Amino acid sequence: MGLALDEARAAAAHGDVPVGAVAVVDGAVVARRHNERERLGDPTAHAELLALRDAAGAAGAGAGGSGGWRLDAVTLVVTLEPCPMCAGALVAGRVGRLVFGAPDLKAGACGSLYNLCADPRLNHELPVVAGVRAAECAAVLADFFTSLRLRD
Amino acid sequence: MGLALDEARAAAAHGDVPVGAVAVVDGAVVARRHNERERLGDPTAHAELLALRDAAGAAGAGAGGSGGWRLDAVTLVVTLEPCPMCAGALVAGRVGRLVFGAPDLKAGACGSLYNLCADPRLNHELPVVAGVRAAECAAVLADFFTSLRLRD
């Protein structure tokens, strides 16, 4: 989660909401990204989605690959509870495990508003560990929004 | 929907589940994509997500853009009811309207299992038109899976 927090701070440095995500396989980091929605002008450029895409690339799938898009060996560590898009991506990517920091009471889809990672109707479920270094993860977000307000 | 069906068939041509999506602004097509999950080895490469990313790029946001990731002028036309990831992307991207063909009773998040586009707790809602050329859209999928079974 320390690396994910570093990634979150990197997002804030270019004016993006500070959320960071790290993909880990067998204890090794295979991808680390942060939210780049504003920087890229891309509403899908959340930290989790970018990290999952990189992790799939790192898995060496690509053209003719044999199902390398299945990320069951991946643990995704993210500073904020994923939104519906990102939680849906965890399911679509058959991700092995999710660890997140702060809950997102307004948009969280891994326990707050929805629980997409634990819906037996979908074709994949994954264990979720919530609240890891939650106070630090929330503080990075709170500091960012406070600085925005002070700037206005 | 005719263009989206053409895109769906293009996905089948390289062994991907045939789903196609077209993004339209003021009657003009700004993006047209199809599912490339297998081809790219990327679990996030659903037709809708790719089309929304292209649409955001077409909106000319990018570095220093003024919120060009907000796709409120976009109508997304897709052959199959979006999954939770893609429905979440419609909400995250503030997409103006969704038109889809066949329902997805196993994973659909725009009326079947979830209704993410009409949840007042989230920060965006959008109108959904379902069932447009649904039989044709479903037939493209059925033909694909039948041909897979015959090949086995």
C-alpha cells in the first residue's frame, strides 16, 4: 500500500484526484499506476483500470496469447475503494484479490454502494480486504480537495 | 446500430466475442470499436470502453483540456447490454445516452442484473434505450458460439 500511496501522490502532482493502484503477482510488482483522468482527458483512466491493463500486458498475452487476459494470479492494491467501472474490471479480468484503503461511500462498488466482487450471478468472485492504511489513503484525498478549495 | 453490428462481426473475424459499439455526437460517428479482449490480451478491451476512450480523444481533451473527458454529448450505441465495467464507464464518463441491442441476462448492468445507469446515488444518470435490433444483435453472438462449438 505504500507504493500505491506514492502513486496517489503522483496523481495529485498533475492535478488528478489522488488514487493509486499497484498490481502484485507472487510478491512482485507487475504494474503501478495512478489516476490520469484529467491529464489524459480520458474518463476510463482510473488507476485500477490502467494497472490492470498493464498487468495484462506484463502477463505476456497479446496476439495469439492463450487467455493471458485472465489475471487470477494478480492482487490489486488500491488506495480507494473501486467504483463500479473498476470493480467491474476486476470481475471481467478474473483478478485474484483486491486490497483497498479508504472506503468510497459515494461511489464504492466493493462494499459501499455495491459489492460487485461478491456477486455469485457474475462469472467471477474475488476476496476483498478493506481498510488497509485507510486513514492515510483518505488523508491524501482530503488534502487534495482542501488545496483545491483554498486555490479557488 | 448497423455500424455497431458491422463492428461486432469484425470482432468475430479475429476470434473475439462479437460485440460492437459506436459513439455518436450530433448524428456524427466519433468512434467505432469492437471487442478486442482476446486479440489484445486485455480484459478491459470491451467494445464500449474502447469506443468511450476514442470518443474522449476525439473530443480533443488531452493535456490541459477543460474537462473533455465528460461525454455528455455522446450517445453510445452497442450491440449487447453493457457489463458492470462498461456501464460503470458510462457513468464515470457522464455519457449522454445509451442505446443497446440484445439484453445480457448473465452479466448485463443496464437493466438485467444491475441498473447502474439509473442509480441516483451515483453522480450521473443517463437514459437507456434497450432492444434496438435485438434479434440481429443476439444472432451474431449465437452464430459465433455455435461456430466455436462446431470447431471443438
